[in-house]
Amino acid sequence: MTSRIQYDPQQAFNEFAEFSRKMLSGTDLLQKTKGEDVEIASAPKHEVFRRDKTVLYRYEPQAARTVQTPVLIVFGLVGRYTFIDLQEDRSLTRSLLKQGIDLYVVDWGTPTRGDRWLRMEDYIDGYLDDCVEHICREHKIPAITLLGICEGGTFSLCYAARHPERVRNLILTITPVDFHPDTSGSPLHHGLINAWTRSMSPEDVDLLVEANGNLPGDMMSFLFSMMAPMNNLTKYNLGLYDVMDDRGKLLNFLRMEKWLADRPDHAGEAAKQWLKDLYQENRLIKCEFELGGEVVDLKRVTMPVLNVFAQDDHIVPPSSTQPLQHKVGTGDYTALPLPGGHIGVFVSGKSQGILGKGIADWLKTR
């Protein structure tokens, strides 16, 4: 009986030989790779201010100043700011520095059980305000530019609404504002964090934090990985195999994995506010979100606003960030949609010539 499966023995041999060659080459590359080869966030910077675990860094300039107002980058508590400088050729940090931006970044540190009672007020009206005040004092200026990323964008938006006199320009990137984007006919993979959060009761959130002291970083890592389960299941075999004989691509892969593996815990009380007030009750877009007993009034955001979002973002989809335009009080509002996903908009080859230049060009006109 003739087999229905047809194959070319020579082709099969060639493919097996190529597989063996690639595996040997990749194994050799991995054995020779050292920790310093996958260093991230390596753009030169130095500490200029510290309060508790929060550290403010200033980057060393790489070009003549083109924008006089310094820029402070604010990331959230759910990850590290280091992914904006994963490698030299894919770095928002370096792109802005090369275009003459005076750049700072805030590092929140690693919360422990001793930080369990820190609230969003402590970060926004406390640590962030201290960093802004330090920069203003050092430069003898009344206000700076804030560049917020993801949860850090929400922090920056709240800060700008509460302290508009301290913010000359506000730049938000992949920033959630409407926390219920999945309720209006969006694709199923959009807003899964929102759906997961609303599947819990407020009491469940309290118990989650009470049991752990803080919101565990490992739990958030697992949640994010489940948003793209097939990619998570295959990246260590198919994904790694595809790049393992190319040193540049292999190091890129390892740098991203290094960043993904370094996810700090989220301070407990701040996590409760983040999950209950924002994700569950969507209070920010309703202008009902309170910090320190006062409502965060988005109409007080009267400075120029640049809102950058990723068109293929499934974590903070465009429908989560675009409603900001109709909630703020500024007449100088610019939207900058970019190709890519939540992380890809910062590290993909497509965005490298767009994101940093788009931000710098916007700032130069203001």
C-alpha cells in the first residue's frame, strides 16, 4: 500500500542538519553570554535626589540642549522604568537625549511589607511632588514637563490636575484613563485586566492585599502572560530557536526576558485604590476619583497635552486612552497614534524613528 505521506529524504536530511547546526551555534552563544552582555538601562545617569526608596536620576546629556524645560519620566508601580532603555538602538531614553532633551527619571524602588500602607497620595502628592520640586529648585523654574508611561501616566495625569502650576507640558504614553474599554464591543483580548478585576468583589481585593501585604509582582507577571498565552507557551522553544544563532537577536530576547522577570510588588493600599477605585469603579473618567479627600478634576489639566497610544495595544487599548481629549481643560491637545502593542511601541523597530522624534518635535514648539 502506497503511503499518503510524501517526503524528500535529502530535504529531510538537510533540515535536520540545519537544526543541529543552529542548536550547536545557539548553545555555544548561550554559554559565552555573560551578565554584562544583557545589561539594561545602561544610559549614563546619576542620582540627584532620594526619599525613602524613591530615587530621582538625571541622565547625562548626549547633545546640545534644544528644549529648555527638563522632562521627568514617570513609570508606574507595576514594572520597572528600565524597559525604555533596553538596548542602545531601541531606547526612548537615548532617542530623547540625542535630540537635546534634559531628562530625568523616577525609580520607585522595591516595595516591601513595610510599604503596605502607602497610598497613591503618598506617591503622587508625596514622592512625585518632591521630585518635581527638586528639579524646579535646581533649574530655578516654576514648572517642568511630565512624561508618564502606563500607570505612571495616570499618576502624572492626577498630579497635573492637582498641581497644574508645576506642569508646563504633559505627555502621556499608553495611559489608561477610561478603565472600562472592554464594555463597548471591543475585541475579546482587549481589557482582560479590566475583566479580571471586575470579576472580584471589593472584599476580594482587600483579602488579596491582606494575605500578601502588597500586590505580588509575580501575580501580575502571570496575569500579563495569560493575556497572550500561546506566545508565552512557545517563546522558549519556537521563539528562542528562531534567534539562538544570531547574537544580536538573542541578546535582544534575553534583555526583554530580564525586564519581564524583574517585576516588583505593588504597595498594598495603592493597589487597592488602583484596582477598586479605577479598574472596578472607573472613577477617574467620571471625575469621581479622590486623592487626599479631594476629587481629581481633569478640567484643571490646562497645560498642553500630548497623548501617545499604541494602535494594537491589548493592555491599554486606544479606547481606554482616547476619551481623555474630552475630559481635560486644555485647548492644546495632540493625539499621536503609533503602530505596535503595549511594549512594542517602545522597543519595536517600527517605532524607533517615530516615538522619540514625535515627542521632541512636539516639545520644541512649546
